[in-house]
Amino acid sequence: MVRVDRNREGDVVSQRDLMDLLPVPIVGMSMSQDGPEDPAEQSLHGAVVYPNSEQELLKVIESAFGYRGDIMLELKSRECISGYLFNRVLDGPHSYVEMFQPGQAGPRRIPCHEIHAFHFTGYDTASGKSWEAWVQTRRQEK
């Protein structure tokens, strides 16, 4: 079953289309923090993703880790946790993510098997801020 959601513009987007936006995870290797080649076209801001398999879960976790905005995790218990996902440990049955939450003294650790959905709620502060975009801005300023 493919779930359908709406993006930030209100357009209907199928779950398969959302999954195509996510980078392929390379577990055990560091990911590039540059983001997608064209951030304006591939922004996840406003997307809601429901992973249907462990492979999809790992893919979304990697995307959430590289996302420079707040996200909301919807847990299987129906609890919602909002904040900035800053760390992930993908170690089989002991996998977890860590988030900074507003108003909390320290990070919170969430086991991956408890995650039901990812809501990309915050604006991605790194969107469109590649080296090429910086050079182009500098050239326009001169």
C-alpha cells in the first residue's frame, strides 16, 4: 500500500515520489552534507514519510540526519517528538537516533524500531547553500 500525502504547496505526493527524493544510504560511511544537486526542486520541507521496510527506514534516517531543519518523529506509541536530529547509530537491533528538543537540557535517544513516521517540519537552513551558490552570490555582489 502506498500512502499519499501533501507537500508544503498542498500538492498531492505519493509515498513513492517522496522516497525518490531521499538519498540512498551508505551505512557505515559518512554522507556528504552538501544535500541534493538542486535543493529548490528536491526540498523535503513539509514532507511526511512513512517507511514501509527497514531499508526505507535507514534511507529516511540518513535524509533526516542530513536535513538542517527540525523534524517531528511520530512514534508507534503515537507520541510525537519534535527537534533537531543530530546523530544516528545504525547498529542492527540496537539502532537509535538522537535529537535535541527545545526546552530540554540534553539530547533524547529514540530507538529506530519505535519510529512510525518522519515529518520534515522545519525549514532546511542549508537548502541552496552549496559552494556553487555561494560563489554565484559573491559574483553578483561585485
